[in-house]
Amino acid sequence: MKKILAIITFSLYVSSLFAEEDPTSLKMKFGFTYNKYDINFGSFVFKYDSYNLFSVRKFSKHFELGMFYNLHQRKLLLSENVFNHGFGFQSNIQLLPFIIKSNKFRFDTYIILRLGLLKLFKDPKIHPYGMFGGGIVFYPFKHIGLLSEYSAEMNTYNTFKKSFSYLSWKSFKFGFLLKF
């Protein structure tokens, strides 16, 4: 899995070097999102709060690449709160430039792909993590946007069963974006 992640990351980086855009118009975006979600394990339901930070650099009008960090807080009924951390690479593919040629449009729609690693609770190991989804941003101001994302997040380590198995959850995030 680590080799696949390294190959994908390297290919995205190399392909972005050949993007045809003026270097003076390259943009950076910084975002923060928050969401609540539940994961069901039979009769058990774990409630999570998730805080997500990301930064992407615009390499062309269609492609952005950057880093992300997630902090998931699991709320337990009778004990302390437990945290997991996720980090890795994020790529966005902008959809509106394929349709609308204006640079003054106040919306962005994009497809998100995140590949990284997840540090689960008190487990000393780090596990593969991935996320695929889509997002939309509305810019009420020139450099500040309101965003929402819907995603399917995947993890191969099931903490409830203490074994490797496919675990997936869907989430709907809200937040803001700063564009420079």
C-alpha cells in the first residue's frame, strides 16, 4: 500500500510540473472544515467530531495538489474522549473551468482525492487512509469562501474488531476557505 501511495503521489507531482499556466498566477488555498458523523458496529454506535485542515496549490485551472490533516474525536459515554489523526496528500480536480470560461465566477466545484495515513486512538501503528468525494465553494468575498464537501472515507483497519478489514463511512462537511 505504501508503494502504491508513493507512486500515485510521484505521478501527480510530475504531471503537475507540465501544467501550462503562468507561474505568477498560481494560487494557494487554505481550508478548514468540521463535521459530525456516526459509525455503526452492530448494536454499538460511535459518535465522532471531525476537524479538517488542508492546503492546496493551484497548478493549472483544473488541477490542485496539497496536504491535509484530520483530527477525529470519538466521544465515549463513560470514559475520556479518544482522538485519531490523519494526514497525507490531497488533490482537487476543478470542474467549472471545463464549462465556464469566466474567472469572475463566485463558485468552485471540484472532485477530491485524499491519500494518506491514519493514527488510530492508542494504537502505535499507522494505517492507510483514503477519501474520495466532491465539494462546492461559494465566494461571498474575493478571498474568503464558504465550502461544503461530501465524501466517502475509507480505512482498512477496524478498531472495533482489532483486525484489518474494510471500513467506510460517509460524511458531509462544512467550513470556510481562504484563497491567495
